[in-house]
Amino acid sequence: MSSCDKYKGLMMGMIDNELTPEELREVKTHLERCDECRQEFEELKAISQQIPDLTFESVHDKDLDRMWKQPYSRLSKLSGLILVIAGWVVMLGYSIFVMFRDSTEPKMIQIAIAASITGFIILLASAVRDRIKSYKTDPYKEVKR
């Protein structure tokens, strides 16, 4: 690590008045001797003076609503839901497979667990299907919550 690297790390601290008196003295001494660091310090100082003048436009609710209703937004929500459900189905199916293959549990327990998991999958699928069907005719879907 060169001596300049040490001082380059302290330059922003100097601009922000965050250095100890000893560090400040060291950086000032180095800047008096090193043209490259002095030039970089001046550039950093110029940039830091411009930062408070920056303004950012706020996004209006109308624009947010428009972006939210765009097709790719709906597509991403739907694809996310499908992936989550598919992941659960695969994970539960694999669990049932492993349970029947490697388990020392009695067959009755295995069947009960498999029936519970299958019932959960059926309930989940029917709830999702009902929600999708009801969303198409939901008179309150445009109401903001």
C-alpha cells in the first residue's frame, strides 16, 4: 500500500470534517507535497459541493398505479405465485416419496401423512383457482387498500 492510498481514504473525511486534528495535519501535509492527491482532493471537494444541489423528482401515485398495472407486473406476480406453488408441490411430493422409501414408520402413519399432504395440496390449488376466478369479477379490485 503506497502512502497515497492511506491519504486517499482520508480525503472525504477531511471534506466532511470528520478527521482528528492529527489526521487533518497529516493529510494537509501530504496534499502540499503530492500533486496527484491534491488534484484528486480538489475534484472530490468540487463534487461534494454539488451534491446538496441535486434534486430528485418524486414519483406520483398516478405513475405508480400505471406501472403496477402494466402487463409485466401482473405477469411477474402470476409467475411468482406459480413458482411458489410448484416448489411446494415438488417438495411435498419428494417428501412423500422419501418417507415411503426410507421410513421405518408404520404404513398407517405413512398413509395418514401422505393423505394430509395431498389434502393440503388440493386445498391450496382450489383456493388459488377460486381466487383467480373471483378476481376477474371482483367489483372492488380497483379500490386502494
